[in-house]
Amino acid sequence: MKKTFILQDLDCANCAAKIENAVQQIEGVISATVSFMTGKLVLEAEEARFEEILDEAEKLIAKVDDDVTLVR
């Protein structure tokens, strides 16, 4: 399953790269791309675990930059 999410208050290209790398490390993620210019995360992951993976991604994003919010 592939979905696009807005990363609210993403204001740093370096943070975008860190978020992308962190989300890619989650088990079950096929691909994760963060665009600093559009402020979006494109996440492709196993459909059976998608919500669980999304919850984990949300926690990782908060660890990388606590100002950034994943909009579902």
C-alpha cells in the first residue's frame, strides 16, 4: 500500500533527510520518500501492517523533530 502524508511544520531539509532515513528503517517499509519542498512523506509499506508502521513512523518523526506533525 502506498499513501502520501503531509508533514506539518517541516522547515529543515536536513530534518527531512533524517526523517526519510529513519522511516526507511522500519520493518515492513518498502519505500519512504520525504520532500522538503512539498512537505510530504510518500510511504509504501506492507498493507497488513500499514497502520502499525504508520504509528511507528509518527513516533520516529517526533524523535527527529518534535515540531513536525504527520497529518493523517
